[in-house]
Amino acid sequence: MQYKIPEVIVPGAITPGEDILIRTKAWHPMETGWRKTRDGKTVPRNRINRFICTFNGAEVLSADFHSGVSENPYLTFHVRVPGAGVFEFEWQVDDGSILRARASVGIAGA
Amino acid sequence: MYEIELTERRLSRREVVAAGGAAVLTAALAGLLPTMAQASPKEARTKLAELTGGAPVEDGRIVIDVPPYTKYGKQVRIAISVDSPMNEEDRVTALHVLAERNTVPEVASYHFGALAGTARISTRIRVARTQILIVAAEMSDGSFHVGKARCKVARGGGGCG
């Protein structure tokens, strides 16, 4: 299944040690496997089950999503960034596909 | 007096057969009906006990920002912040969100790495019906803090929460 590219909002320039807010949104229906279509067929389960955010390879936040997370899962969190680097985001889907996004941050004024 | 009551309450054969039939019918219906069973608060408590694993549980330090009343349970914004300096000694290692009356009580678990900043996340969850949401924060010293918030829903999460 083809998914839209997730959206990530990360400030471009930071001061080291600053607490920054990261906003992410993946485009995914998050089917629970309990919903039925009008003709009575069960829609198979298909969810994002895991989200991982890393900064230069070090894990910042990981999340396990269950059926209670809304479709197009939106998540914001805070990171204390030690310096310039690259954020990598990964959403793992039940059907085996992985959605990825990247964002780089630089030092302000550098 | 007692004996008279007993004789009066004796069931006829026909009544017994009818009662048995009704029982069979309800059992069959229960089996046929789609399993839209909602989790009970008891199940959520069991899940919470499983998560904490017998560690001490305290109240406070958690602020849950969730609308007290919402018209649409499919997308309910929730912001959770934990009062923690997030330094080496005192930090939040994980946040668990449970919804007592969703089909499955677990909603999501968040694990914070070494680079995590302020312990505040915001997301959108499904709330199947009016219920109490439970947030458990796992601290670095192994203790747990639990916060609760009630969310009233006019229309549930479309049978999916």
C-alpha cells in the first residue's frame, strides 16, 4: 500500500541545549480490524504500531501505538538538542512497510 | 408459611422447558453478536497493575489536558505533561495512556530516550464513549505516577476506539 509522506516540523536553526518542539504527522488510516463496510465485510487490521525518532542515531522517543490512536497519528514532543545533526523518524506499519522522514537542524548564526 | 411458598413457587415442566430455551437462545445470541465488548475499568486496572508490576504508585505530577466534553470521539486531542526536570537523576522514562472503556484499554506508550526534553507530548486519540482516561508515568527511580481525566463523548470513536 502506498502512503503519503509523513509531515515533520522541526526548527531549522537552534542554540545547543535548547528545548525544541517537534511536530509529526503520518498519513495512515489506522484500521483497527473491527470496522465493517456497508456490505458487511470486515476491514483488515492495518495500523502503525511503532514510532521511533532518533537524533544522530541516538533514540529520542519511541512509541507503541495501539488501537486507541486516531487515524493520521499526530504527535508532538520536546527534544533537548546538543548540537547540529539530523533527526530521523520512522513509522512501522502492520503490513510491513515503513514510513520515513528526515529533518536536519543547524546551529543558529553558524 | 414457608412450605406453602415452596409449593407455590414449584415450576411446572412447561416453565422449566421455556426457561431452558430462553437460556439457550441468549447464549446463541451472545455468540452471534459481534464482539463489540468494551473493556471494563477492571480490565484497565489489571493492565495498569501489569505495567507497574507492583511498584509504588503515586498521584500528582501529571497534567492531562483533554476536553471535558467532546462531540466527536474519533479524534480527541490530548496533551500530557509530567512535572519533571528531566535530568540524569529525575526523569520520566515512559508514559502509558489507558482508556477504561475502549475496546482495548491500551492507547499508546511513549518511551523517552536520553535526549528527550520537557516531558510533554500531545496527540490525538480515539475515545469510544464517556469514560476516564488514565495516564501512568514511569519515573527513572522505578516509581509510577498516575493521573486521570474524564472525557465525555457525545458520539463515540465509531466503534473503533
